[in-house]
Amino acid sequence: MGWIITIILGGLAGWIAEKIMNSDHGLLTNIVLGIVGAAVLNFILGTLLGLYTSDSWIAYLIVAIIGACGLIAIWRAVRGRA
């Protein structure tokens, strides 16, 4: 995907994950969470589990939302123990 679409979908995915996880982040954090969440979950699904995720923007958005929710949960677990 292009950089502009990646940033837009990352921000949207981060915002949706923020609402699902009942968090409060800024726009930049939402974009980073969405993009990194999508990259991490695509790596896990593709490389480690051998599953292929579609190249459509809807599939990217769903994977990004799930990945961002996972990152928020991991951050909460680490922060709670620190």
C-alpha cells in the first residue's frame, strides 16, 4: 500500500483499537499503534503461522485493529508490572 493510505488506515485502526480497549491516546500514537500492530500481526500470521492475509484495505484494517489491541494489552501488562 502507499504511504498515505498506510497512515490513514493506521490512524483509523489505532483509533478503533483505542475505543475498543478504552484507552486515551493522541493521533500520532494511534497511527503508530495501527501501523506497528498491522506489521507485527502480519509477521506473526504470515511467517510464524503460514497464513496469508489479503492485500485488500479491509483485511489490512482488521489485522491492524487486532494488532493494535494486542499492543495496547501488552503495554498495559508491562506498565502494570513496572
